[in-house]
Amino acid sequence: MKRIQTIETRDLKKSAVTGGCGECQT
Amino acid sequence: MIHQYKLNGYSIVLDVCSGAVHAVDDLAYDIIGMYEGSTQDEIISAMLAKYADRTDVTGNEILECLADVEALREAGKLFSEDPYAGKAVDFQRKSNEVKALCLHVAHSCNLNCSYCFASQGKYKGERALMSFEVGKQALDFLVGHSGKRVNLEVDFFGGEPLLNWNVVKDLVAYAREIEGRHNKKFRFTLTTNGVLVDDEVIEFANREMHNVVMSIDGRPEVHDRFRVDYSGRGSYEQIIPKFLKFARARGERDYYVRGTYTHHNVDFTEDLFHLADLGFTRLSMEPVVCAPDDPCALTDEDLPVLFEQYEILAKEMLRREREGKPITFYHYMIDLEHGPCIYKRISGCGSGTEYLAVTPWGDLYPCHQFVGDDAYRMGNVWDGVTNTEMRDEFKHCNVYARPECADCWARLYCSGGCAANAYHAAGSITGTYEYGCKLFRKRMECAIMMQVAKYQETMKENAESMCPDV
């Protein structure tokens, strides 16, 4: 068994480029 | 910065700034814990000593695990630096676009709940109902100040909005009339105490309301302790059949039952499970926020009990999901893979900037929690935001404006917390409400643990379907 299992998550650093449209709910 | 914790049999490591989540075994957990403050030799010695009785923990195994940790560090998924402080400054210069309004269509209520933050719906002022003209102007203000944003949100709020139901319906009709020509999509939410819910309300809400928030506190004796009418009678028996009918009629549409727990029911999971057993599947329960000397105020002695309650809830939700009878809990509804971008995580709810509350008279406030406090009046729906200094203050009100948050692992999950709670607890919107912080961190640990559990169960099912004999 792998000792470290990385869960799929959104990369916050990349989201600084792809995000910020403001269309999400508040 | 990382955060490590163990919960429900899972050992979890969060990398705060990248958002990465790792499920690890005991050896990796300990190695990661020592990684930044120890040499490789010190780590190897410590691990060999600690796991001397484990045949699977050898020098080579430890070296291999160390290499995995280093690879994750180099990939920016462990011990990553915080590159966002500069982004926060950029974001503070963002435009003055508005995308959501909380319309106080009624400053009046047919219940008399003593713990109500809105002073029984009157917000420390006079009873009032919003006119169609004021509401129409508010919608025009929203469309006119929303820039290129397509999705606009309007919450019908109070007091009790159903006391002004005809105006609500007229405003929805007006919004539908104008949204096409302005390339906008309105999403409406209705928050109600349920007293006036009937078939006509249900039918209209199911056609037009993106979400419905139903106020119920839980068990009959808990609900009726505070949620009473003006003659002192509890409202549980009156509203439960109506809300059950409403919830069933919602089908796949969003709704959630929202309760408040206080010092009198710190065993609040009993209330959530009561609601679930009645048939409500989408739940939320908020800790009361009130003056510390109020008899219903939560105390420091309550905290360990509340922490345990959140753990009980997470475990029970996983159990119910495995049995095919899932329930949701608002604070556990995180989406690790498709969740919010860093800008949303820095700016939070957007109160005072992209989210504003509108009183029945058309005055603008940073959010519903500030309504009634004249110092926080920001303008009105005819002239727009005239107190631009206050808007700028809220623009700067993010997680990086709070020194207390600098060392907190949860800062990019909460964005620095609720400005109103901070204002009421610390006297400043850039303060912190520490009690709320402690509860928030516990909820996030539980929410992430649930995501890890589901991820591992899915991986296990996939592996078994690939190799059915294993």
C-alpha cells in the first residue's frame, strides 16, 4: 500500500490564473 | 504551511496554500511531522525507534517515504509557500460590481423568537413592508451595477418574506421580464419560518426559487423553546407538515432546513437526526451568536461537547450514505476537486462589496447582519453606494487583513470569517470571532475527513471491480 495517497483537489495556485470570474454563488 | 490531524481512523495532511489533501499511514504522518525541523538522520533514528516492533518499517522504507515527501514538496503539494498576499492586494482593487442582493421585503414577523438577531424581524426599527417600487429599483440597481456578470442572486429575506408575498411574486416577474434583454440570469432564494406556507407558495417557489431555506431548530421541545408566536405558543406542530410537503415537492431542486443551536441543546446532532428521520435530507445547523451574558450563549465548557457532536455527525453521515440514505449538512458540503478559486477564497462572502442588503425603504447595508445599525448605512438603491469609504473598508476586509489569521491552517477555507460576527465580537470588521473560528476549524476537519473517506471507498470499489478475485 502506498504510504501517501494524494486526493484530487483543485490547484489553488493555478486557479489564480483560471479563476476570478465572479460567477459563483455567494 | 501544513496541518496534520487524525480523525475516524484516517491520518490526514493538508497543504494549506496549494489546497492539496493527503491521506497517509502512521509512518508518513510522523515523517511529515518531523520533516521541516529535523535532519534526515534524526528522522530515520526516531522512526526506527518508534516502530521497532514493526517488520514493515525498515531503513529503506523510511528512505523511500522521505523521497515521496520530498517529491511532493518539490511539486508544491507539501510545505508550499503562500503566494497570495499580493493577490489579495490586487483583489482589493477589484471593480465595484454587485452580484447579489438580500432584499428585506418584510421588516415584520409572525413569530416572536427571542434569539432572533433581527429583533423579531424589525431590526431595532419600525415594522415595514417593501413596496414593489423599491424592490423594482433594487433589481434595476443590481442589473446596472453587475458589469459583465451573468449570474445574479436575490434573497427574499426578512422578517418573514411571506408577509409580503404578492410583492415577492411581482418582483420575480419583473426580474424575468428584464433578465433576457440584459443577458442576466436571476437566481432567487426564499427564507421562511413556514407559518404561511401553502400549496400556492410551494408551486410558485418550485417554479421560480433556486433555493428555499426553511427555519426549523429540531426536536419539538428545542424548536418551541424559542420559535413561538406572539401568544407564546410554539410553532413546531404548525410548520412541520407544511415544510415536509414543501421539501418533498422540491424534488431535485435545492432547499435546506436551517436551525440554530444554543447552550440549551449542545447535543444538536439529536436535532439533525430528528429532522432527517422526519424526512428532511438537506440540513444545516448554526451556532447561536449572541451576547456572552445571554442564557442561550455558548460557553467554553460547551466546546468539547460541540467538537464531539460534529464528529458524531460526520460519522453518521458516512454511515447513512453507505446505507443508501444520504443526508447533507451545509458545512460539510465542500468540493475539493471543483471548489472555489483562490479569489473566492480570499474575498469570502463579498459583503459590503458584491453582496448588499436592501431595507424596505431602499437603504443599502453591507449585509443583513448590519441592517439597523445606522453607522453601516452605505447608500440607497436610487443613488447607489454613496459611502465609498465603507465599501473600501469592506474591500480590504479579507483574510490577509487579519493578523490573527496568519498562522491559521483554515484561513483559505473561511476567508477570515464573518465580518458581522467579528464586528459584534471584537468591535471591528477586520477582527476575529475566536469561538466561531474554533467551531469552523472542527467542521473543516470533519468535512475533509468525509471527502477522504469517500475517495478511499471509491478507489477501493474501483480496484475490486478491476480485480474481483483480490
